[in-house]
Amino acid sequence: MSIEASLKHSYSLPREQIPATSVEQIEDAERAALTEKITAQLAQQNAVLIAHYYTDPDLQILADATGGYVSDSLDMARFGHASDAKTLIVCGVRFMGETAKILNPEKRILMPDLDANCSLDIGCPADDFAAFCDAHPDHVVVVYANTSAAVKARADWMVTSGSAVDVIQHLTATDQKIIWAPDKYLGDYVQKATAADMLIWPGTCIVHEEFKGRELAALRARHPVAKVLAHPETPATIIAQADLVSSTTGIIKAVTEMNAKEFIVATDKGIFHKLQEAAPDKILIAAPTADKSATCISCGHCPWMAMNSLRKVCQVLTTGDNEIFVAPDIALRARRSIQRLLDFTHDKPASKRAGDA
Ligand code: 13P
Ligand code: SF4
């Protein structure tokens, strides 16, 4: 029986449950006023902004300018853990705020919008996942960072896109059988790279699964010297055409370091801010997100990441709303799986991890 058949129902998010991507439009005068106010509030409250690469450029610029941090999900967690700040404003999606709280129970964690979730997290309900793990007790449980605290609490290891291949290789060296959740495309990619014995949960990222192989091939034909850089959450038809498959940090590094002028990038469009900043002389092209068979035209930008904005950061700093809490028993167990990864990657900053090479 396939995994899909053994599970109770489909874990793909129905179209009607996906919010529309809506980026707040803001005039220059309001941007300047908010930037000034937030900068003062951060200093007064001993707070820092930690933003993911997919969030609004305004937030990324402000995080960089105020001693905060912009990065991938693993390095956001590591920065928050190492920071002396009393409050972390996590601009990203729900699981990033939860991970920050689990690693820093003594810190106040605020998020601009508590509805900022992730289709991978939503598509892996903790009860169903626990039942699936219980049915396969001889498997090591490895979950992607994009999961709830309760799912991490059921896992032996948490991994990120930049560390997944290394961790699975490590487990395979001792012949361990693995349950992988929730991203099936990342799971397939890791399985092929490591030849591991893996049961793969059928979740997807609604942004990355919209990238289309046939359209990418046509685009490559029009740009024959362009290098293709893909996030491992993209489908196999994209991975097969990629010159590099890597985490967000790895993609940015590749654009600066690869000996090429032109790149086709298959990941959330939010990353183009850092790509352009890091390599202003390079030609950057967004990979196509729909072909004739597509049921909708995806915009290639995560609707939940887009919920973060300057206005909302100012609001939570003013009111203290949207604090993240994780039940202590769940936090304790989830921390073990997260800490395993932090210890495993301890001597490997983002620039050195295999997935980022
Ligand atoms: P990274 O770990 O590469 O930042 O990816 C997180 C994510 O949500 C990708 O969609
Ligand atoms: Fe989740 Fe995809 Fe959005 Fe990343 S881009 S937060 S994986 S829905």
C-alpha cells in the first residue's frame, strides 16, 4: 500500500484555503516614519528584527540596518539563540516564531501576523503524524523545520533544506530506516541523493510546487547560458534541470560565486532583494510558475510570508500583541530534535553546509 493510501486523507491544501498573496503598498513618507519609529522602539525594548529572505524588502533593509538579521530558517534560529536581545521580532512564518520560542523560552517572541502559516505545516497535523509514526516504530523520525512544535516534539531530528542531505547521510551510515515529513519533493530529492530507506509524508509547498518543468525548458532554450538554481522544495522536473539545488542561503551564495552572468532562479520571489543586493551586475530571471496544464497562475510569492509588513511590526512593538507561546511539555520534546541539528551543524555556518555548497 502507498503512503498516501495508508494515510487517512490527502494532505495537499485545497485551493480555497490558500490566501491570496497581498503585499501592503506603502508611500515613501509612511515608510520613513515607520522606519524611524520602529528603530527607536527596537532600541528602547532591547529587541531585534529577524527576517526571512522571502519577506518584504522593507523589513529586510530595516533588519540589516538595526543590528538584526536576514537569513534562511536555520540561521534565523541560530541568530536568535545567540542574540542578547530580550525580544525577538520574527518576520517569517509561524514555525519560525515557534522555533525561536523553543530555543529561547526566556525571551519574548513577537510575530507581525499570527496567521502567517505554511502549507507544509498545515499539511502535517500532529495527531495524524503521531499515528503514522506509531505504525512504524522501527524508523527514525526526521522532520523539516516547516512543521508545528507538536510535530517536532514527535521527531528525533529536525532538519532544514540546507542540512537535510548531511543528516540523512549521517543516519544512513548506520543503516537506519527513516520517516521523512512533510515535504515530498524535498524528501524525494534527499532520498535520491543518499539512497536512504525513507517513508515520505505527502506534503507540498504551494509556492514551490507551482514551478513547471516544460516552461522552464522553454525559458532555458531562450537563455542557453543561464545557470538554473532551484530550491529542493521544487518538483523533480525542476530539480532535473538545475545546475544547483540548494537552500535560500546557498542560492544567494551561488549567484555571487558561480562563474556565470545569467541565472534562472526557482524559489520564492522574495529572494530577489538579497540576490540583487549581493550581485548587482548579474542577470536574474524568475523561473516560470505555470504552463498550459496549470489550474491557476501562481505569482511565485508565498502568501503567508507576504503577511509581514512594516505596519504590523510597528503595531506589535507598540502593543506587545502576537506573542508566541509553546506549551512547556511540547517545547521540551521539540527542543531535543532542534538541538540535535544545531549540535550537528555547530561547526558549519550556512556558507559551509553541503546543501549550500
Ligand atoms: P530555507 O530553510 O531555505 O530558508 O527555506 C524555508 C522555506 O520556507 C522555503 O520555502
Ligand atoms: Fe511554507 Fe512554501 Fe511559504 Fe516556505 S514558501 S513558508 S515552504 S508555503
